[in-house]
Amino acid sequence: MNIQEVRQQYPQYKDLSDDELGRALHKKFYADMPYDTFATKVGIRPEQPLKIGVEGLPSAIAETAKGFSAPSKFAIGAAGAINSMAMRLKQMLGRELTQQETQGLKEYQSLSDASGAAVAGDIGMNLASTMIPGVGLQSGLTQLAARATPRFAAPVVGAAGTGAALSAATQPVMEGETTLGHAAMGALGGAVGDIAARGASRVIQPIGQSEAVKKLLSEGIVPTPGQAAGAKSFIGRFEQRLESLPLLGDIITRGRTRAIEELNLAAVNASLPEKAKLNVVGRKAIEEARTIFDNAYRTALSGKEIPITASKLTKTVDAVRNDPDVFLTRDAEENLDKLVQQLLRRLPPSGKMTGEAAKSADSWLGGIAARYNKSLNAADRELGSAVLGLQKAFRSEIADVIPELKGIDAKYAVFLRVQRAAGATGSKEGIFSPEALQSAVRSMDKSRGGFASGNSVMQNLSDPAVDVLGKSVADSGTAGRALVGVGVLAGGANEFYGGPGYLTALAASPLLYSRYGSKYMVGGYPGQQSLAEIARSFAPYASQVGRATTD
């Protein structure tokens, strides 16, 4: 007898399901037989009872969720996040959750486990509710951490602290869970998110740019990674110590030398008249620069006449004598008068000097002023100042007729600094060091306090050059360098050349210390620094995302 025959025999049970009919007949006629055996004989498939315990939730919810659309699942996940925060608030107020509330939280959790859209809704609502206060809290905790931890660790500490606080405040504590456990997971997620964003920023731009590095890059000077990081930084000291290693040290030295040569080229080109550019350095650059200036002056002065009369020159001398900043002795005044008489003899009867003659007279005055200013006698130096005043007035007369000379003279003053640096002790074949350039800038500054205030001619280049490209490591060839060579790169004692670290560094160094590689390392390509800044600024938000994914 099967279930269909049973239904025909007992029509009064037509409203019952097969299982319900079978159970009724089993109870009435076959109670001594196991129901499963009876059901099998009559062809009834017993219905499974609904599991309402925790063990039955995942499969039941997953089955139910199959009929939901993705937006519906997202909305349910978002609602679950709000509900979780509300339940946590209730717990923090000292009230226990009811069985129904606990069951609801478990159902939401089961749905999240079964649906990516629900997870997205949960995380999205979590972030929408906590992002702004979380970022503010992280900023404050980072500032506090900076007072007690190394600077590089402060952001991670701030992110971890914020993640711990928010997770502990928003996630309800269920059976088998603890507030401390939620806080630990939040701290981990927050720290990982912060590290990921800052790590991305470092990948985009490995070495940060100081103001000095920015200035050098703007002048076409690309420092090596160690130079850009700073001579006293770990990277800077490490790089300089690596220079003592065979082959690898040669590659690094070439990279550092390249930056010095770029400084020389930038300095020479900064001193040239407008539109003039050179592609050489050293003595050849100095020679070619002189030729450029000679041609510039010759072009500017050619065919010009300067109206300079004796009466106009006398008025200029009287103005110099009456300058309150110049104190001339009687002997100095007599010498000044002699110089004026010699200058007057240079004036043609027509009262108009050719451009070439005027420039010659200007150079003559400058040479005399320089000699007096080098004297150890104070009276001579005062006379030198007076001659400089006379030269300044004479130049003004020339410039009124030939305005372009002002620009050429200003550039020539810069070139004189470069020329002195190229001839300094230690400048090999005219290639000067940052220190030599700085020395030339300082020694040729005749202003009062100009160098101290950073306003000397070309100091805007010499200062950053010394800061970034200057020498500093003092233990060359000693313990520090030996430790780097043997302990770090070799991978073991007596493996100075063949250690895996050394070979890896040797393989990577040609690219890393090329101009293109170093430019990438210091963020010298267009948009590179901006992109790195964006990634770095996103770190607090990435930290919040990391924390929300662990809740």
C-alpha cells in the first residue's frame, strides 16, 4: 500500500500533507513500528523539522537570502550595522540583551556570512556612521603618540588606538566574545589600513622631499636616495658607508658625482645671460661662459654713445663725499680727487663716450675699488666704498642709455661666484663642490648681513646644495663601513663579494643610482609627489576601512 492508496481509503484526511497523514496513521495503526520504517514502506518522505537553534541559522538564512536582490541584501547589511551599534550602546548602558535581540544579531551575522552585498552594506553603514569622528580621533591620538613614540610609529599607534576604541564602542559582545577581543581586532584592522596606505605612498615616492631637495630638483639637480634622505639619516649614512665596497661603491660614487656635476651645470647656466645655455661643466664651461659674456657686452655696447660730462661727474663725486655712510680721511679725499682727474681724462671732448670706452672705464673703477677693499687699513676700505659709489653712479649713467646692461651685469655678478668656486682649492678641473660654491658666495658678499640673512647672490642655490649634497660621514673606511660590508651585504663573514645581499644590491644599483632611478626615488617626476601625498592623506580613511572590515 502506498500513500495514494491510503488517501483514497481515508478521504477525510485530504487536507493533511503526506507526512502529517502518515504520522496520523502510524500513531493509530502502526505505533509499534519506527515511523521512518513505516514512512519508507508507504512512500512518504518525512519533513525535516525547522532548526531554530544557532547551528541551523547559517544554512536557513543562506537559503532564504537566495531570493533577495543585491540591493536588498545591501540594505539588510546596512540595517544590521545600525542594529549592532544600537545593541552595543544598550550593553554600554548596563542593560542585557534579550533573547530576541541576540537572535536578531545572529541572523544578521548569518546573512553577512552568506552574502557579499550584505557585507558591503554592513561595512558601508559602519563607515558612514564612524568615519568623521574616527578620523578626528585618530588625528588626536597620533599627536599624543608622537610625544612618546618615534615619529614614524606615531601614525600607526594612532590608527591602532582609534580602531580599538571604535570597535569596542560599536560591536556588541555576544556569547564567547569579549570587549577586549573586539578592541584587539579593531586595532589590528586600523593599523593594517594605515600601513597599507602609507606603504602605497612610499612605493609611489620612496624618499620624501625636503625644501632643499625641492629647490635642487627645480634646478635640474637630482640627488641620490641617500643625499635626498639627508646625510645624517639612516639611509644617508648607510649609502655613504656602502661607497667603500668594491664595484657597488663605484656605482654609488658615480651617482653622487653625477649630482655634483648637475649642480655645476645648473650654477653656470643660472649665471648666463638670458637664453644662453651650456651642456658642459668644469674649465670648459668657464671658458665658454666668458665668451658668452664678451659677446653679450659687445653686442649691447656696439654703436652706443654715453653722454657723460665733467660737470655731471663732479656732481656725482660730491654726492659720494656727502654720503653719511662714507668716512674719508684727508688723504683718502685727495686720492679720490686723483682718481676723478684720471677718469675725466678718459672723457672725450664731445662729452660722449663710446659704449666700449664707458665699459672700460667702469671696469677700471671696479678694479681700483677691489684693491682698496682688500686693504687692512680702515681708511683704504672707506676709500674703496667711495669708489664703489662712484662706479655705481657711473653705471647708472650707462644703463640709462643701454638698459640691457643691467641684466648682463647682474648675471655677470653671479658668474663671478661660479668662477671663483671653479678655481678654489679642491675643485678638480674646474668642477667645484657645494662647499666651494658656498665659500665663493660668502666671500664675495659685500652687503651688510646679506649672507647671514640668506640673501646673498646665488645663496638660494648654494645653501640647499650644501644641505643635500655636502659631505658628512666621519668614519670613512672604519668600523661602520666594515660592519655594513660584512654583516649586512655579505650574508656572512669572509663572503665580502659573494653574499646574496651584496649580489642583489650590485644588480639593482645601476638602475637605482642612474639619473632616472634616483629621480623616481626622490619623487622628481611630474605628478609623482602629488600622487604620493594623496595616498598619504588617505591613510586615516584607509585605517577606518581596515577597522570596519574586521568588525
